[in-house]
Amino acid sequence: MRILLARHGETPWNAEGRYQGQIDIPLSPVGEAQARALGERLREVPITRAVASPLSRARRTAELALGEQRASMLQLEPEVQEIAHGEWEGLLASEIGEKDPARLRAWREEPDTVLMPGGESLRQVLDRSWRGLARATEGLADDDTLLVVAHDAVNRVVLCRILGLPIGKLWTFRQAPTTLNLLEGPDLESLEVVRLNDCAHHTPFFGEAKHRAL
């Protein structure tokens, strides 16, 4: 089976460097354009099944990526919504640095040790996201393709598991807005990463495609 693991498009809070977590922030006009570009790239790609986080930025990205003819196949999967940042949600990194500097430092240097204040740890995110992926891939055949539209932290911890990396290494690669990661394998436990952080549909080869939050 093949899994196209995508991230949602840009939101206003992404552009500002504001932590969103599970607050339901919609796509910005830039994010909508990125999602439409993803849809154009996937227009001729056969997709057997599609799931997305229920947060509107992911759901809308998935709808635009699928296009009008395929949007009705979309199913929502709560287990792949973004990490709950708890008390950090809605804040800029600079504001968190003033209120919670030790935890912010740990989040950047040893993220696997952090439990978000009133939120989740990366291990909790990985455990639930993997359950969601298991449900989404159930019954898929070798030549089937699943589209999953999720979030930065979700994609990173899932990719760490597939790559055999400790989740504390999740900052060693990027996940751009509407990026595509192509995963292939006979089952969920045997996946290989074929493409990583492929955002050629909206960003030049040497373009900058990161956000200041996380």
C-alpha cells in the first residue's frame, strides 16, 4: 500500500509563529492556495481512501487536495489531530519564553521529555496517531493509496517511528505546509519512506518552507 502523508496549509497563526495546537484555526489565503496547488499535483493520482484531522485547517486542505469529484470520500480521524499544547495555545514563542522558559528550552532541545502544560507529550501523540493510521489503513490492498492530511507534530512523530528515529529527533527534518511524504509497504509496520517533505508544488527547490512555531 501507499500512504500520502500530508500536512495542512498555512494558517494566519503559522505565519505569526503562534502555537495553535488543537485550537481550530482556518487556512489563510496562502494556505488555501497551497492546498489547491496540492490538489493540482494529485489530480491524476489514484486515491483509494482519504482521511484528515477534524480541525478545519486539515479538513479544508484535504477537500481541496481531493478536488470536487473526490471530496465525498473524505473521512475524519480525531486521532491524527495536532498535539494539544495546553496553556501554550494562542501564544507566540516569545511570550512562552517569558512565562515558561525552562519548558520551552526543553521543547527545543529534548522534546521527548516535555509534557505540555495542560496538554500532551509526544509519546501520547504518537500512540494515538498510530492507532488512527491503523484504522485508516485497515483492509487496504498492495496497490491502494491512502491520503492522510494531518499536522506538523503528528507527521514528525509518525515519520520518526517509520525511520527508526527516537521521537526526540523530530526537529532533524521539516514538514512544510501541504508537504507530501510518500510511504510504501505491505502493512503499517513495514513502511518505507520514499519521499520526505516534498513541497515542490508550491516551493522552489532551495525555497524556505518552515514556520516559527514548534
